[in-house]
Amino acid sequence: MKRGIGDNGRLALKLAGVTVAMFAFGFAMVPLYDVFCELTGLNGKTGRAEVAQAAAMPVDKSRTVTVEFLASLNQSMNWGFAPAVASATVHPGEMRTVHYRVNNRHDRAVTGQAVPSVAPGEAAAYFRKVECFCFTRQQLGAGEAREMPVRFVVSPDLPAHIHTISLSYTFFDVNRTASAAGARGNS
Amino acid sequence: MSAVMVDDHHHDGPDSGIKRWICTTNHKDIGTLYLWFAMIMFFLGGLMALVVRAELFQPGLQFVDPQFFNSMTTMHALLMIFGVVMPAFTGLANWLIPMMVGGTDMALPRLNNWSFWLLPFAFTMLLATLFVPGGAPAGGWTLYPPLTLQTGAALPLLIFAIHLMGMSSIMGAINVIATILNMRAPGMTLMKMPMFVWTWLITAYLLIAVMPVLAGGVTMLLTDKYFGTSFFNAAGGGDPVMFQHIFWFFGHPEVYILILPSFGVISMILPTFARKPLFGYNSMVYATASIAFLSFVVWAHHMFTVGMPLAAQLFFMLSTMLIAVPTGVKVFNWVATMWRGSMTFETPMLFAIGFIVLFTIGGFSGLMLAIVPADYQYHDTYFVVAHFHYVLVPGSIFAIMAAVYYWLPKWTGHLYNETLGKWHFWLSTIFVNLTFFPMHFTGLAGMPRRIPDYALQFTDYNMLASIGAFGFGLAQLLFLYIVVATVRGGERATDRVWDGADGLEWTLPSPPPYHTFTTPPQIR
């Protein structure tokens, strides 16, 4: 009872400090989420690999994996977008290049960003891309068409019960995203 | 010396007129303001629910267009959560905590005034969205992007309203903690505090921990919409699912913010009318703390269907089920408190027993939802609607009503009309079950939530639910009448009011003087 206003003020300041820290924590969840997804392969975020790394992987000739290719567009985009082949059968550890075809049906230049996803999520960490059109933005002039490569390798560590992997890309119109300031890279 | 006496006297009573309410730093005045604010919002939010139920009385589109229907579900939720349950509990905390711990007032009285007066501005802003181009927010109170980002001019108003509500409840929480830790009378040790004070102390810590996270999340929505960031925009490298993680990291502790003070209220009322001390006081304190702790590690059970690895689903399923253990301890202790007590069934006791039975039903449906494979079927159906309305309406709302009936004679000095109180209880209980029980069945049969139309086979149950909703709504007018009548007059209440009541607030006169415990009470 005989405690002064100082006690209350100090406690209130400490608690306000906790509030500020929790506000910051909310924002810290953004990079934490990315790191967590990358480490665990959750959320279908795929891994990357350097050419040398991929070439050094032992090829597991004893089994094959079917990789299915899917393409979709965000509703605002009027592009043609499809894989050149619907699926490919590969051995784990074997490097493979496939192509996606894209053409811009707008009468103006449009910049798109492809966002990949791999299903099942469990396979995402074993699906390594060496080269991909999703690493950078794709700018297409009015009516321009392009063939875009994806070079990938499925790691030989892939769990034995996975026989099919689906790789899908969705193209988003980045002209609609006002600035690139907040953009983070796709892998 | 006499000058000092005169000066003291001057500050004894409140200012007169409207200034009393605007400038007040008195915990009783601010408690009253919070409670009346919650009452107004209760009727506004209820009206929105009745728009929803009127539309759902029959299949097909009758009264409102789907966009407005969606606005009604969204606004109903926001009003009931942030405008009714949270302010009502803060109002109870203001009125009761200083009296219960034998303090003079809240620790930070001016902050207290500010906490309250942010709310009318926040809700004016929120309600103003009904009149802006594009209409009120209609993407659900969970504000998931990208849908929520399609909101029109209402979005910034909504987000700033949430910021203000958050600031209000954080400041309220800081005040509660400072009051409980610093303003207790000598001899009022932590483990002697009434359960209501304990549950509020833990709730206040939850508020401080999670309201800022919500503020951060909605700020990201704001910058995504207007400043070109890509926190939740896949094209820019963001991820909409991340919002769900951020939101439910706030959202799950939030549901305990809405229920823990109810546990406190029930733990105060049962011993009075069973005329026995609370069974297992210590285990009640530890159970409350465990529930609060566990609430931080279960959030993803709201989003089992987004696609999670098995390990994560199992973790969140099991941690969610673990919460049933401390909750079970509480229900057990309440039943044990009543066991062989000489019980009487005045209105507060009726509401408290109604709470225990109906909240437990809501708890059980929660356990069913926690089971991952079952949740895949229940997700986003009326089964979920039935579940959370069982824990919030006959849960939190019944506890608030029990508290109002229990302490209203203390606050006003008048006894409420017991006959009308009992009518209010029975009408509310019958209609609340008529409203929400059929939703279990429609949900299990696959009726999706947040849709203004439904398949024909759900018609009968929806009609029952709508009849129940209108009955429940009308019964609350009785509640308003009882409260107003009791404030205006009635039989004089004694100081102790209830012959089984125990606690410092009952040693004060009814109504208590404007300033209480200026000399600290003796704690036995």
C-alpha cells in the first residue's frame, strides 16, 4: 500500500517493453517462417543446387521417379503458359532439363514472376533446381513468346515411398505489385 | 488542518454532468463505462447476427445480398469479440479487482481513462465502414489474405480500429497487472487472492503477449495493400499461409483471453451459493496458468487443412488435447465445490451452472475438432460455428451475465427482480440451445459456414436455429430492462448481499462509496 507511484510507473514501463518486443516478434516471424520452411521443406518450397553439386550426386539406377509438370496463371494474367512435356521419368541423382512455353497475349509488355510449389511437401526438400525461370522475373513484350528451361535433380536421398512428384508453377503479374521493395526471392 | 479536511471532502464525490464520465479516473466509473459500452455493442452485434439468421431462415436469397451477408458475419464477430466480451471483462476487472485486493483504485488511473476512451473511437471507425464505398469488411474476422485485401475503402478503417482496440486492451492489461502486483492490501498474498483476480492476472499477461502480434499482422496487411510490400503476396515472394500462422498465434491465446475471466467469475459464484469454499484453489491457479501456457503452442489446429506435414499435425493435435486436462481439472473442481453443498439457485447460480454444463459441451466439440482426420471433415462447417458459439455464448456471455447479477446489488445498492432474472436465465438457456445445437447436425452433414444460401435438406434445422436466435435476442431485452430497473431503484441490498458471500468487496457498503479502502483493510 505504501508503495509510491514510482513502482507502478516502472512496472508499466517494463510491460510496455514486453509489448514492443512482442510487436517486433510479429515481424520477426516473417524471416523465421522462411528459414523454417527452407530447413524443413514445408510449404513446398524447393531446394536449390549448384551445377557441380548436382553433377556430383550418385545416380540411383535402381528406381525411377515420375515428375509431373503443371502450369497455372494468376487470374489477372492473359499469358499462354504450359509445360512442353506433361511429365518426365528420371532416376534420382540424374540431372534433367525440361521446358515451359510462355507467350504474352497482352498488347503491352508484362513482367511476371513464377512461384513454384512441389507436392507432396515431403519431397520438396529433395527436389533441387539447378536452373529455373522462377529465379528471376520474366519480362515479355507485347505478343512475345519464349521457351524457358528448368534444370533439376531429384536427390538420391529421396524417401523410397515417393514415386511421383508434382512440380507446379503459377505466374503472377508483378506490374500489379506496386514496388519491389518488399519482395523476397523465390526459390 | 481544517483546510486539508475540506479539500479531502471535495474529492470524495464525482464531478457532475458529462464531465464526470469523460474525465473520470475512478475505477468504478470506468468499470461502469466499460460495461455499458459492452451492453450497447452486444445489442448492435446481436442485430447483425439476426440479419444473418433471418437470411438463413429459408434457403435461397431473401433479404440481403451475399456481400452484405458476409459483412454481417464479419462485423458480428468483430463486435462481439472486441466490443462485447473483452470490454465487459475489463469493466468487471475495473469494478472488482481494486475492491477484491483491498486497493484504493487501479494503479494507473489516467491510463485507465485513456484505455476506455479509445474504444468509442475505435468502434465508431469500425461501424463507419458500413457506409463507405465497397461496404464493410466481408472477408471474415480472421482477415485472411488475399481475400481481405480485396476489401475497399473499409480496410484501412478496419485496421486502424484494430490498432486502437489493441492499444486499449494492452493498456488495460498493463493496468490490471500493476494493480494486482502493487496495490494489494497488506496480508493479501498472491495465493490468497480471489480466483477472479488470478484469472485476470493471467489473462492480462496473455493480452500483452499477443495483441501486439495481431497489430503487427494487420500492419503487414496494410502495407501489402497500400505500400507494395509482399508479406502475404506470393508474386513478391510472400506467402498467404504465413498470415494464418501470425493470426492464430494471436488468435488462440485470444480465445483464452475471452474465457479465463469467465472461469474466475464462476469460481467466485459457486462457493457463495453452495456455501462451501472453492474446492482445490491451488489446483485452480495452476490449471489456469497451464491453459495459458499451452495456448501458445496449439495455434495451427485452426488450419489443419492448409497442408502440414504429419509430424506437425500430430503435435498440434496432441497439444490441443492436452488442454483438456487442466480444463477438466477446473470442471472437476467446480462440480466438487457444489458436491454436498447447501445449494440455492438464485439467478447468478443458475447462470453459473448453465455455464458449466454448456461450456463443457463446447469443450467436447472442441476436442472432436482437435482430431486431425475428423477435422478435415468438420473444417469450415457449421460444426465449428456450433463449437465456438457454445464456448462463447453460454460460456463467456453467460459468465458475464452471472457476474452482473451477482455484483449488481453491490454496485447499485439495489436488489434486482429475482423472478425476472430467472425468466431471463431460462429463456436464454432454452433459446441458446435451440439456436446452436442444430448447427452441430448441419455441420456434420456438411453445411459450410459463411454462405448465405444452403442446400434444401438443411432447411428444418436452420429454421429452428433462426427461431432460437430471435428468441435469444428478445430475451436479452429483458436483461436490459432488469439492469436499468435495478440501477434506478429497488429493494435495498445489504452490505453482504448473499448470505454465503465471502471476500473484501462484501465488507463495503452497498453501493460502495466513490473511494474505497483509503485505509487498507485487515486480511484475516
